[in-house]
Amino acid sequence: MMNQPTTAVSASGNRAKWVALVAAFLGWMFDGFEMGLFPLVGGPALADLLGAQAADAAARWFGAIIAVFLVGAATGGVLFGWLGDRIGRVKAMSLSIFTYAIFTGLCGLATEAWHIAVLRFIASLGMGGEWSLGVALVNEIWPGKSRALVAGLIGAAANVGFLLVGVLSIALVSFIGGAKSLMLGVGLSEGFADKLLANSAWRFLMISGAFPALLIFFIRLFVPESEKWEAERERGATSHWAKADLLGVLLGCAAALAIIWAWSPAGPGWFVATSTTIIGLVVALMSYLFPVRQYLARAAAAGNLRGVSRDQVMRRMIFGAALAGVALLGTWGSIQWAARWAGQLAPDPLIHAREWTQITLAFGAIFGTILAALIAGWWGRRITYTMLCLGSFAAALFLYQGNAAYGPMFLVSIFFAGALTGAFYGFFPLYLPELFPTAVRATGQGFAFNFGRILAAVGGLQTATLMGFFDGSFPKAGSALAAIYLIGVFIVWLGPETKGKPLPD
């Protein structure tokens, strides 16, 4: 009789772990689906919306929309991380998924390029938040010995979403007649159905991004809250977050958007853009850090900081942002343009060059994320990150300098590029949570990963500029931007080695 309660609690705990992992996996998978939509359909979408405007304008809009997305994700990471540390991981995660699903779906109704930029920005708030919250929840529920594999699975989830975008696009283009009949059968007009399926069906694919909103019902009904967070709430540590602190996040977002405007086609020129970038990055950094600084000051005054060093938290947030910035700039400034480049190398839509590029890239990344997390668990965090940086640089050069046409070798190169550059997204869910205590974990890792997106946005804006410098050659521009990985080789040794250590309380 005495053993029955223990067994019941154990069974409940096991169910809680798996339900939380499934919810985080699905949330990040659909997050990846949403992220992968625009890199795949951005070309046809902008060609449709911009009409006869020059290809240079389309390239700049492509880069600007990606940059706006990254700024929104950075803002959402801090905003929803703050919300998750204040009201709980599960409630905040539900709100983040609702945000990214609904506003991605609305992109399918856009009539101007700037419509997509605005809607993608709002959607990306939720995407940035979901990463922070899902990673915090799973790391706090799963035991230390399992976290490497779990981190790899979470990282792989986003790439499963990328893969699904490519598969859906191929299936839709191949069976477009059947898709139209289905739409007519549910009552849509023929004109509206034709509009949804025109230009590689980019509108239909965007609208399909609203589907993950259904995941919210599963999360709210079955996913348990983190016991570590509930313990922090019980001792009053979650009450030191204040709504007024979010003004700092809004200021940081405005500064980052000002940088994007400065480098946009309507911008003021390179000198003003460079000055705006330097000032804007300083303002954004201080503003995004503001909520955590205020929290730590209040918690210290109330005696709830429990030995956590405020300066250490600040340093680790900046350190984590630098690590993430290297990986994200390499991804969004270089590798995420590969599908668009493949479409230029093989413009025949029947070849599905863009789709197969994204699918192959995703397969490589799924493999890489799981393997990288396991290697980091075996060998250590810093040596793993160093190896990933060197391997990613070599893979990017192999892809861009070793291919001049779309074919089997191109896809082999894409697989290796995906495996190495995508591996960082299995590494970060393992390492970043280890840098922060429970009370600021969602906000701290949300800032670290997502402020890296601000750095990536600024750098990624230079892809189109570099293409102009290299006479329109994307391979040369992509190769030049891939050199960012070499900086990461040195940065990682400035941080702590956390292998074998428990999550800080």
C-alpha cells in the first residue's frame, strides 16, 4: 500500500515528460514550417506582387523581409520569454503558437510586398517566443542525462517542418488540378481558387501556415507546467517582472527596424545606413537587456536572487547572443538563400529545384542537429561548437564554389551544408538553458538566441549588397558571408564549459 502513491507519481511524471516533449516538438516543427515558407515561396510571391519591377528590387525585398522576420523573432524571444517567466511556460507557449500561425496564414492574402513584411514580422514574434518557451519547458522537466538527446530532437523538429514545406509544395504543384477541384467542392469561387494556386501556389502554402493554431488545444489540455517554474512562483520570484519593462523591448525593436529601413531600397545611402547600424545595435542591445536588468534589481532587493550574480547573467546573455549570431548569420545570410539560387540555376518548375533543395537541406539538418547534441554531451560544449564552425565554413565553400549547375552533386553539397550549419540548432537547446537560472531561463536564453537574429538580420541585409558588389553572383556573396563561422571558433572559448553539470536553480 505504501508504494502505490510513489508509483502513481512516477507514472504521472513520465507522462508529463513525454507530453511536454511532444508539444515542444510539434510547436517547433510547425515553427520550422512557418520559417521555411518564405525562403521557398518568396521568389514566386515577390514576382507576383512586384510585377515588372527589376530583379534587383526583388532580391532587396527578399533580404528585407527575411531581416524583418529575424527582428520580429528576436523581439518575440524576449517578449514571450518575459511572459513565460512571469505567467508560466505553457500559457505563454500557447499564445506564441497562436501568433505565428494566424499571421503566417494571413500572408496568403497579401497584395503588396510590404504586406508580407508586416505580417511576417508579427508572425515571427510568436516564432521567436515558441523556441524560448519550448526549450525552457523541456529542459526543466527532463533529467540531465537525457537532455542531449532531447535537445537534438527539438533542433531536428524545426527541420522536419522545413522538409514538410518542400514536400507540400511538390505535391501541390503536381496535383494542382485536384487541389482546385477540392477548393471548388468546399464552396470557393473559381477565380479565388485560381488566385490561390497561381505562381507556384504561394498563397495557398502561406494560408496553410494557419493550421498549427489547432495545436493550442492539445497544449492547454494535456501539457503540464514546469515544476521548477511553479516552485519559483511559490517563493515569489516570478512577481518581480513588470509590464513597464517591456518599453525597453519596444525601443530595441524600433532600433532594429530602423537599421533594416536604412539598408532597404528606400534607404538613405551607405554612410547613413552604416551610422544607423552602429547606433541601432547599441540601442537594441541595451533595450533588450533592460527587462532582465530590472528584474534582477528587484529580485535582489527582495532577497530572491539566491546567489545569482547579476553581472554573470548579463555577461552570459551577451555571450549566448554572440554564439547564436554567428550561426544565424551563416544560416540566414548564406544557406537560406540556397533554395532561391537553385531556382535560378534550374528555372523549369517541373524540376522542382527549389523544393528538392529545401528537402535535402532539411534532411541534412535533421541528421546534424541530433548528432551535434549527442557529440556535445559526449565531448563537451566548446569543442563541439568549434568543430561546427569549421565544418560549416568548409561546407558552405564546397556548396558555393564547387557547383555551377543544379544536379546530383549540388544536392550532395546541400545535404552536407544542411547537416553542418543546421547542427547548431541541436546544440543551442542543450547549451543555452545551462547558462541561466530557472527564474530568468526563458528570458535569458530567449534573448541569447533571438538577439543573435538581430545580428543575423543586419548581416543578412548585406547579401543583396554583396551580390551587387560581385556582379550579381550569389555564390561569391554566400561564400563571403560564410566567413562569419570563423569568428565563432574564438568566441566560444570565452564562455563556460557546462558538460556534466546540472541546470542551475
